[in-house]
Amino acid sequence: GGMGGGMSVDDIFEHFGDIFGGSHPFESFFGGGRGGRTRANRGSNLRIKLKLTLSEIANGVEKKIKVNKHVTCNGCEGSGAKDASAMKTCNTCNGIGQVTQVANTFLGQMQTTTPCPSCHGQGEMISDFCTTCGGEGRIRDEALVSVNVPAGVADGMQLSLSGKGNAPERGGIAGDLLILIEEVEDDVLKRDGTNVIYDLYVSFTDAALGTSVEIPTIDGKAKIKIEPGTQSGRILRLKGKGLPEINSYGKGDQLVYINIWTPKELSKEEKNLLEQLKDSKNFKPNPSRHDRGFFDRMKEYFGVFCV
């Protein structure tokens, strides 16, 4: 009983104060609860793209980025007023920044609080605007932002820098700077999760006789051995030569795909040499159970062969 005598929303939730630790349950939404101003203005978020090479992704990098955005006006320090005397208490809300409306409902009179339409929740009005920003409290300018990119980020991943976005009008909290990672495709290495893939082409004679070759890696170069009789499609794995897992100690590998290069054009002398060899027993295909087909070779991706 007693709800018909002009009970407000505040009165209703007053009875639940102990449940919420003695505080008003809506205070977190309205920056201070009853009798206080509305929550502070917040600037809009700003989104940019950041291009990174495979090496930068592997090692992490600090980037200095020039961002064109709204920044706080130096002339008025964000107030929008020419000077302190130009700020006057809002007559509509008497400086509270909120106005209260009462509506009759089946529960009785219900009270709602909204930002003041005259001062937009500021509690103050400007009689003489700042000549630099025209009363907005912010200007458009170029700012240099430092971004620490952790190792292991992926294409399409988004980083967020709190408070590095646009400044709001007439003071408040700046928005966030949202950075979309864009991976620049490498000329020779291809990314596959935390692993990197390199296609190595070797000549028929090197594959048959065996050799050592130098290949590119993320951090430089590495020398690997090609065993005599190596077949096309074999996968060699360089442990730990891939990309780090973000926020982890794990690291991927570099997978080297062996491709036997078949000559497209032959001289007469070369043709004669091959004609002499083609009927040789060792030159005829004779796969054993140890020679893997395509699908079995793909299983090598999971670490059958390591170097």
C-alpha cells in the first residue's frame, strides 16, 4: 500500500539499497545518481588501418601514426567559452544538468530524469564563445599517436587505444582509436596461422644427387640439406621459424614444400643424354610403401619430417 501517493522510481529502488550495497542501482548509468549531472560527454571512436609486414608481425613493432582528429581546443581548454566569465549557470536545470519529468501511471506518479535540453547536460551556458573553436571546445588537428603492436597479430585483428579517438564537444572523455591490422603479403613466404610456407624449387639433378640450399626465413636465411632421391611434394619443417602465438610463448614453424623443376625446353645434346637414361632401371618410377602420395604428404604438415 501507499504507492498511490506520488512514489517515484527513486523511491521504489530505495527499498533495494541494501541489496545493491547501499547505492542506487542506476548510478552507474547516470554518472552520480540523483541530483548529479548526467554522465560526461564522450567523443566518437576513430578507426584506421595499419599495414604490417610479416617481419613486423613476427617480432612486434612500435608505430608512430599521424591521425587527423578532433582534439581539445587550447584556447579555451575545452570549455568552449572565451573566458571564465562567459560561463553562466543554466536557467533551465539550475546547473544540475538534468531535468525531471513526472508522468501518471497505473502505479501512481513515475519520475524520469533526462539530460537538460538547453545545456545538453553541461549545467552551464556560454554567453561569449571561444574565438578559436567557436564554442565547440575542440578543433580539427593532426596528432602523432604511438602504437605498440604485439607480436603475432593477424590480418583483420583490431587493436584499441583508449582515449586516443576524437575529443567530445565542450569537455569530457575522448573516444577510442580502433586500429585494424592489415597484413602486407610477403613476396616469398605465405602465412598459414602461426606457420609460414615456402615453395622451394630444386633441379632434377639436385634432387637426385642431393645438395644444400639457402632459403629465406622471417628473420633472415637458413641452410637446409636436400637428401639424395628427394621426391617432389616432400615437406620439410624448420621448428620455431614461424610466427609467435599472440599473448603466448608458443611459436609456429616454417614449412618448406619441395618442388622438382622439370625443364620446359631442352637442347639437342640434353635430349640425347636423357634418351640414354630414360630406359635405365633407376629412372623408371618405382614407388614403395615409404613413398607417400598427395594426402599422406599433407600429413607431413603435422611434423613427420623435421630439419
